[in-house]
Amino acid sequence: MKARKENPADFLVTGEGQFTTVYLLHPITDAAREWVAEHLPEDAQHLGESIAVEHRYIHDIVDGARNDGLAVR
């Protein structure tokens, strides 16, 4: 039986496409959830554990997370 790979990503971003206006930022690890609590506004729109992010902000958020050493996929 093949061993299951661990997910190396801290965040998963969904919502790709030419006409996407809202992306979902999925914190997968505890480090990612802590980063969200420290860096995103308290009134951010949550959908379950995921955060809805307007297209104009997603790149800055992803860059910030990566600059802090987190992996985003």
C-alpha cells in the first residue's frame, strides 16, 4: 500500500478563472489560522473556516502569507 503524502500547503486558494470576483482562502494548518487571526480584519467574511476575498486583495494576501514563510497552493 502506498503511503499517503502529507499536504505541504498552509493555505489553499480556490476560485480561479477570468471572471472570478471572489476567491476562497482556506487555512489548512494551525499556522495559517494564526496568520489569518493576526493579519486579516475581524470583519472578514467567513464561509465556514474559509475566508472570502475580493479579487483585488487576493494577491496581496497571498504574497503576505508567503513572505511570512507560509505555503500557499
